[in-house]
Amino acid sequence: MAALEPLQAFGRHRSLVIELTKREILGRYRGASIGLLWSVISPFLMLMVYTLAFGHLMKNRWPGADGSTSNFAVILFVGLVVHGFFSECLIRSPQLIVSNPSYVKRVVFPLETLTWSMTFSALFHLAMNVFVLLVMKFYLDGAIPWTALLVPVVVLPLVILVVGMGWFLSALGVYLRDISQVVGVVSSAMLFLSSAVVPVQALPASYRWVFMLNPLTLIIDQAREVVLWGRLPDWRSLAVYTVIALAVFMMGHRAFQKLRKGFADVL
């Protein structure tokens, strides 16, 4: 069945995906004296910077929250963590094939696995950020709501969307090298046009639709619901989001398979 082809390909090459993911994660910290510990230390440092900059210096407060600096930093951190995962995949995708020309020349190498390994590597760092978030939540409130267990369910639709976009952008990046420059700007725009830094409810009604069309907004809002406020996510909205993400997933894979025929000629 054509709809299951991307998942079947992943099943056939899952051991290769795992090895590529390990190589990416370990390669990032190769040469560092404390190695993988940086994956935990970096989010802590980032959270401290956000607390200082937005809480103490800029005196920002989140509408509806208790008004404390620490809680504002945690609320902000949720949005930035989700955006960080999306941004890493978005920015890296156009260079996936271009930066691995040796794989293109190997007829038997499954190029679509590069997108999977990139996504899983970004998911590893997302998991480290969520761990730091939960530690901070426990430190502030003395407890973590059970709904925090639903974080993987909330993030899954975004993961599906990212994989589909990754296939499309990595294939298109072989033919249009300028995409690498564009996606950086798009990534920054999507941060400030989402609920990462400002709640949609605080915006004028005429501008809210822009934020609601941003694929990050729903995921960020639902992540805050389950982690910070102990509420169940909006299942209906997540279901609709998942259907759209699956459509992008399948179309992205189909586009990749069609465009890959010319990779060797271009590279």
C-alpha cells in the first residue's frame, strides 16, 4: 500500500537509522571534555539566560500566570523548546543530501533514512530539554502533573509533519541551493509568529489567524497544558493536526522519491 511505504522503508532500515542517529548525536559532542553531559547542561544554561533576560531585566509577565519571574521563564521555555526542535530540522533539511554526495552515488543506500536520523537526533535534544523543564517544574511546584506523560502524544503530530517537510526540503535543496538561506529567516519568523513568546489571546483579534496558522502554535499551547497546568490536551485539534501532518508526510516522501532520480546528475 503506497500510504504505508514510508513506514515500511523505515522498518527495513531501522538499524541503519539508529546507527546514523547515534553518529549524529555523538558527533556533536565529540572532543568536548564532558561529552553528552552538554545535552543536559546546555538547556539549564539556556533556561537561566531566559530567566535573567525576560524575567529580571525586561520584567515580562505571562497573562493569567502567577506573575513570578521563574514561572514566566518556564512558560517561555516550553515554547522555545518546541521551536528549537522544529527549527533544527527545518534548517538542516536543505543540506541533508547536498552534504552527503557520497551516499547519493551508492545505488543501494536508502537516502530517505537521512531525514529519519536527523529527526531522531533533534528528538534526543528535545527530550533533554523536556527533562530540564520537568526538573524546573518540580523545583518550583514540588510536583509534576501526571498529564506530563502525554508530552510524546502532543509532540508526535509535529514529528510526523517535520519528517514530511524534511524529505521535501532535502530533495528540493539539491536543485535550489538558495533554500538554505530562506529557511533560516522562515524559522525565526515562525518563532515570533507563534505562541512561543506571546499568548494568542493577548493579540488583537485581527492578527490571531496568522498565529493560529503557524504549525507550532497548537503544539506549544498543548505542551503547556499537559506539563505546566495539568490539563488534558485538546484531542480534537490534535486529531485534525495529525491528519494534515500525515498528508504532508506522504506527499513529502512521494516528492523525495520522484526528485531523487536526478540527485546524482546535479551533485
